[in-house]
Amino acid sequence: MVVPMVAPPATDANPKPNKMLAKVIPPGRIGDPETDIGRPVAFLTSDDSKFITGSTLMLDGGLTFLP
């Protein structure tokens, strides 16, 4: 079992499904937990985001907008 917040799915023993998934994600790659998730989370927990309220930040590489 791979928990995406601990290790990216691309580190699975079987890379074939990950290559298929990367093809359907608009940026063409699996997200990196540290840069693609960690940095936005660090921003949201900082004083720089103190004016943000009631928002949903989708960190999925645009996957939710695919038909």
C-alpha cells in the first residue's frame, strides 16, 4: 500500500498502471507529494493565506476536470 502523502504512487513496484495514469493527467505526470501538495499546504498554513476563506484548492493536476 502506498499512501500518496508519504510516497508518490510512481514508486509502486508495478509502474505500468502509473504510466497509464500519467497519460490521462493533463501535466502528463504523477504529482509529487513534496512540491505539488506540500508547497500549497505550507502556503495555506502560513500568514500569506490569511485572507483566503471558504475555498477548495484542487491539487490533482486537473484530473477532476476531465470528461
